Amino acid sequence: MSKAKPLRITVSGLDCMNNNYKKVNVLYAKAKISTENEEDVLQSMLNSISKLFYETGFIRQYRENVKIHLTLMNTKYRKSNDRQRKWTNRRQPFDASIIMEKYKDFHFGECDLKEIYLSWISEIGDNGFYKPLSVITI
């Protein structure tokens, strides 16, 4: 019996979660499954999980198409020496326009998708990453 071929992911290009590169809170690399049919299956699976989480009240906001990406920078975790900012708990966006200009089409490479982590992003696990609620092995 032959082992199933792993899903191959191409990581290429940068984008941000908003349209203003001068006020960015989340900068990410775009990820895409190399085979179109497998991309459709993965997107459909992620959309179904998102819809179920929304319908059961597990998440507050529903998006029709889950964005497949790798977060590179997130101001939510930015440390500040400003004592006032700690009390206001407001994000401090950064100017990513130079990064976008230089690396918007940067090709990071490819890798195999072996697992999908469903994580609780408000909790950090022992390894320093988001604490997983469940891990789906592909």
C-alpha cells in the first residue's frame, strides 16, 4: 500500500489584513496549495470549519473564505515601553510600505502540509505558540 502524497504549499508574496500599507497591524505571507483541486478541497474544509465555529458561537465573526496565510508580523504582540499604551490596550500599527514595495512578490519557497492546527489564539502553549485545541493530521 502506497503512502498518500503530501499536500505541497507554495509560500509566495506578502500582503496585509487592511488596504493601507502605512497603517498595518498584520503582515502575512500568502500560502497556496500547489494543485488546484487540492486547493479547492482545503479551502472548502477550512470554510466549513469556520462556518461551524460561527454557527455554534465559538467565533464572533464569519468570513465566507478563510484566508490561507502565514502571519509574519502582528502588532497584537508588540511590546511597548509606553506606560500609557499598556492601559489603553490599543494596537500601534506600523508602516509596511517599504517592506511591501521590496518584498510584495518575494518567493519564500515550498513545503509539505502535514498538519492543520485549530488553535486558541488567546492562549500560548508550553512551546511559545498558540495553544492547539486540536491537530488534524493530513
